[in-house]
Amino acid sequence: MKHLEHSKWTAVKKIKNWRHYEVLNINKKKKMVEMFSVCAKKNRIEVSFDDLKDSSKWLSGWIEIVEECA
């Protein structure tokens, strides 16, 4: 779990209009992390460990994702 402390993540799909998040707290009992949006620090979310492992939802690090226009 130590590797999750202050780690940075990119949401594949925007959450609360933002993609880039940083881990704030780790709850081992609930198997969840609390994260905040880097651009809007008051935006907080909880994400399960399983969701962080799912590359269709989260990518490790801050990665630029360009959305295609329809």
C-alpha cells in the first residue's frame, strides 16, 4: 500500500469534469483510496483498489488523453 501514497492517476473518463487525481488517503479496511482533483483540489472522490487496477478506468501517472470529436 505504501506505493499508493501520493500517487498520481488519470481517469480514462472524466470524473466531476476532471481527469488528473492524486491519492490523499488510503483506507486499507475498506480497500479504498480518497483522491483529489489536481486542478480543483476541493473535488474529492473515493476509488476502490480494484478500480485502480482496471486500465479501462484508471491509468497510473498523469497522461494526456485526447478526445476525438464526433
